[in-house]
Amino acid sequence: MTSKHPTDLPPSHTPKPSRGQTTIRAILAVGGGLTLVVLGSLAVDYGLAPSWLTGQKPVATAAAEDGSGLFTPPDESTIPDDQFGQSVRRGMAIFNDTGTNAHDFVGNDLSCSNCHLDAGRQAYSAPMWAAYPVYPKYRSKNKMVNTMEDRIKGCFTYSMNAQGSPSGGPPPYGSDVYRDLQAYFFWMSQGLPIGKKQEGAGFGKIDKPAQEPSRERGKEVFAANCAVCHGADGLGQKDRNGKQVFPPLWGPHSYNWGAGMHKVDAAAAFIQHNMPLSQPGKLSTQEAWDVAAFIDSHPRPNDPRQVGGITVEDALKKWHHSHDGFYGQTIDGVLLGTGFPAENQAAAPAAAGDSSGG
Amino acid sequence: MMSDKMKKDPRLPDETFEPFEETRRIPLPVYWIAIALAIWGVFMLVETSHSTQVADKARAQLDKQEQTKTAQVSAPDPAAGKALFSDNCATCHGDAGEGVAGAFPPLHGSDVVKLGGAQAVTEIVMRGIGGPLNVNGESYDGEMPAFGSVLSDKEISEIASYVATGLNDGTKTISASEVADIRKVSGDMDPWNGGAELAGLINGLPAQPDAKTPAAKGPDAKLVAQLVNEGTDTVWSCASCHGEKGEGLETVPRLAGLPAAYLVKQLHDFQKGARFNDSMAYVAKGLSDREIIDLANYYAGMSSPSGATPSLQGDLKRGAQLAKEGDWSIGVPACFTCHGPSGIGVAPEFPGIAAQQPSYVAHQLAMWAGGARHNSPLGLMAGISKALSDADRRSVADYLASLPPVPGSKPADMVAMTTSASAAKESSNDQ
């Protein structure tokens, strides 16, 4: 008797499914496929799909919660096409080319956007969206509550050296220059809470340097990293039509001794977070402090408060005692803070250049 | 007995086993994915064919508009003139044509425009102008590029008419056909040599400063021209690739108007291998220092029409944004922040980029991003190029190609033998 062991049997084919089963399977297959399509498109719609898959940039939300915690100001294309929008655009034009669009009140070769990068939008370069919602505020600099207009007036007075401008001073209160600039700032700050300090405000924090900032080391940092744009003499560069392209960092056409940037700590923070352009963070903390000390120990226009026979010594006690700067020091034989006599403006760059030799 | 014999020893392999495959049903999820993919594929097909249809339609419509535009040659459209003005002129002359004190003359209420009318404006737009010039009693000494090679007759007629009648109280406009007539005569001429030459065109123009005499051509001028046009036994001619007017072609760059010091540095970099290109390395190694300087000065001083047109299907709007404002969300500042307004360049380190060949620009950006080119100061271009997507690079290259060419440098910006040698040495130390 050759009874075969069950395992030796030829494979038993699964019985052919019945018609009904096939139909059910077909329905299940098609239904599942459709469900997948629906789920996929929903995922794309709600931005759950990764951006490499969809090829779309994630949409920036008003108070961008993308991890950086930084506010993203609205796009220029969203400036409304009405009277208000026109004012915003004028404000933006003044901000980006101050010497042209607020010509009468600018006494040097700078624009607002030289320090407030990306038209005042860049975090850690004192973005205007972080400044606008925290005004009015008390400032110890002038010991009073400042409105945004007061604050901008200060910028013109010091950073834009308005004393050397065609009108001899900052725009008068109520000027359209303030109106348009404020419209621009307001538009940029939409959606931010009033009075709340924003991440990215000011120039950001910088650690204290390990060593006392050194002008000598700073000079080398400057030559290696800054001179290509700002010039070996720090006086900036113009294009061949005489239009300022790279801003002067010292000398008669830069910010004056009353400007915030003359303080070494402010300059160091700005530099570390923003310079060289497109390579922020390239300089170490020590390098940033050193080069800031080098830049801010050069002659620049007078502190405009220093009028009516106030000497550098008086001014030093009155306004410059509490902060980190070179005002009133004698560097390379030049007493810093004496400014440039108006009639010597032409000769001044040479003097500034000489003192950089130290 | 039998069954005992048949009984397998479990230690031995089963000799009677025959391999077989079980037929299993294809699992349902496989069907799901296949069907989902099929639906998605069909959807995408329909979607893209729809958008190409839309694009075709839009293009056909544009062509039609263009045709009707050129058909009505009579009255230039003031609104179009204003838009063209803000795209092409406002960067320097201001949105309202107010100019920039000391740098760019005003066009609004300008005595030159008042006296010369739309015709004089056309002449200046067509050829460009450089050198000392008095406008409304103020003196200027800038250089305006020639727009003849980047604007059509129609566009120039609209701009010139807008400047004459919109920004000034003139009443006479100029038609496209009149512009075409001017182009026939002066389209290829060098830029106007300041106010002095302009005085010959415009009757009654107030006193103008003396024109600068063009730099006397050195005794070597002939030798340089020979090098450029014919080459030597060892070096082929520059013009054979860079064009007779140094305007470049495709991936061969425009050289006309680039800063002399920049050109010297590039040639030295080719010699040393700091910049790679087999052809240029061969040529540069065959040149003496003297020849390099002469050639650099020759091209720096050259004013040539634009030989570039947008050709990479880039998005011009995105390109304009990158060039003028940058995209700080990806860490890219505006091109013009360093390369000067309208890409005119800032000597010596930042070459003019206006009217540069778009294929060349896109190619160089890709090389910087990949590290094949690495001779920019501080490595600035590497980071910027890496941050740009391929589409961004094409967009910005196309936008730059739409700009008017950089005029030739003034003699003062030329390189002399000694300074350039030391400058080149210095900049190579930076790397």
C-alpha cells in the first residue's frame, strides 16, 4: 500500500474565489485607493506634507512659530494701493535712500537701511517692527518719554548727523518725513502686540570678550574682513557716479559722537550678528569687540549737544560717562570728540585716514 | 515493512519534495497604492496640460497685443511711459525725476529737457552720456548707460515722451518711427561726451563745462588692438570668443566696462589656477603682465551695447527682487548692495553685472555654489550662490541681462603697471 504522507501531496491550490469575493475585493481596492488620494491631498492642503515633497515653501505666519520665534514682517507686495499705502511707500523710500528722499535733513552719507538692514526688517539689526510697538517709552538718553517721532528725530540728529544737512537740523516736528516713516513702521509691525519686547529686537546680545578689546587686533580684523567693502580707510565706497554704495564707518560723513553706534558694545553686537553682509556670525566674540573698538576710536562728527562752548571734557561728564566708547580719549594724538570744523570738511578725510595708522 | 522503509529519517533531506509556489492574493494595500498613484498621475496630466494651455493662450494674447502696439505707431501711451520710467530711470533719477544732488541730474523741470524736448531725450537715452554736464546750473559728472540696446523704439518713444510732456511742460511727443530714424543715425555711436557735445544738439543750452578729452591712446594701443582682434602665435584673439565689442556670448562673459583691476585679478587667477577654465588658463599663461594690464584697461574703457537678452526662462520679477532687495529669509542681500545701483559695479572688487550674459552669470553662480569657483573676496559669492535655488539663479541672471550695459570706465579708474601688480598680490593674499 503506497499511502502517501500528507506533505508529499502536490500543493493544494487555494480554491478559486467566488465571484462575490472578487467583487468585494475590487470595491475594497478602489475604495482604499480613493481614500489614499483624499488623505494625501488633505495632508498637502493642511501643510502636513514635508516641503521637499510638495516643492512649496512653508507659509510664513504672522508671528512665525517656526522655531526661530522671530516675527516675519509682511511682504512689500501687500502694501495697500491707497493713500495710506502711498505714505508707506514714501516712508520705505526715505528709509532706504535717506540722503535722496529726506535730502534736507541728512548731513552725512548714510541711510537708515545701512544699520537697519533689509529695509528695517532684519532681526538683530534693530528691526523697525520690534521698535514700533514699544513706543512711546522713557529714554534715559534725553530723560523724557519719547514718542516714535521723538525717537526718529534722535536718529536724524545723531546717526544722520543732521547738523551738517542743508537745513542744519532734523525734520521739524510734524514733518511728512516722520509721518511717512511711521506709516512704514506701523505697516511693518501689523499683528504684533503693543508693548511686548520681541525676540530679534535691537542688535541682540553679545557676550563679554575674554580679553579687553584691542584696537591693534581690531585693525587686523578690519583689514581682513571689512576693508573690501568699507575701504581700507573706512570711508566707504562710492560708485563711479558718486553714489554712496558702501557706508563710511568714520570720518566726516559717518555717524556722529551722539549716535548709538559709537558705543563699542552696540557696534560689537551689530557686527557679530550682521557683518560681513551675508556672513553673520563669521567673527568670533573677541574679533567683533576688537574691530568695534578699532572702528569707534576714529574721529567722527561732533556730538551736536556740544554747543555753546561746552568742552569735550564737560560733554564727557554730562553724556558720555556711563558708556563704553572712546569719546574724549586721545588716540594717536587726536582728541576724539572735537569733530571736524565745517571749513575743513574737505581736508578731514586725510586726517581720519592718518589716524587709522595706529 | 513497507511503511518502515518509507518512513523518513528526519535527519535526511526530504528527497521527494518538489518546490512550488503558493498562489497568494495580492494584498489589498498594494492595490490601494497602485490606484492612488494612477489617479494622481491622471490628475497631474490634466493639471499641467491645463496650465500649458493657459500659458499658450496668454502668450498668444501678448503677441497679439505687441502686434497691435507696434501697429499704432502714432501716439505714445503716457501710462506706459510712466511705468517704463519707473522700471528703467527711477533707480537713479528718482520716481518723480527729481534726481540726486551731486550725482544724478533732475529730469523734472530740467533745462536740458525743456530746450531739447523729446528728441534730445531720445538721443541721450539711445547713446547714453558721460562726463561733465550742467543741468539747471548744477554740475554733474556721471555716466549714464546707453539704453539703445535694451529698449525698443516703441519703449524709447514712450519714455522720451513721458519725460518731455509728463515730467516737463513740453507738448511735443516723439513716435516710435521717429525714434527708429534716430537709431539709424546714432544707434551705434559712443555716449555723448558731456554737456559740451550736447550743446551741439540742443540750441540755446546754457553754458556747459568743457568736455574731458579722451585719454590719449598710448603707443601700445595698436599692439593691444592686434592682441584683441588677431591674437598672437601662442594666444588666440580675445574677440574670437568675447565678441568684437567685448559683449560676450552665452557662457563667455561680457568684458566691456568691467573694472580694470578686476580683469587683471581674474587673469592672474587664471594664470595661478585660482580660477579654473582651460581656455582662459592657456590664454592667461601666454600673456605678459604688461599685456594683461593693457588688455584690462582696453576692456575697462570700452562702452559697448548690450549683447545679452534674458534667455533662461527665469522669473524676471523674482530676479528684480533678488537684485534690488535681496531675499533675507535665505540670507541673500541685494546684488546691488555691493555691485552698485543698477549693477554698475564698484571698482575694484565688485564688477559691473548689468547686461552680463545670463548663461555666464547662472553658470558662475552654480560654480560658486559647488566650489569650482572660489576667488571672490571673503568668499562672499559662495554663501550667496549656495542659498539661491537653480530657479533663482536663472531669474537673477535673466533680470541682469535686461539691464542697460555698464559704460566704459574713466581713465582715472584704469590700472597702472605698478599699482596693479601690488593690488593683485594683495588680493591674492586675501584668499
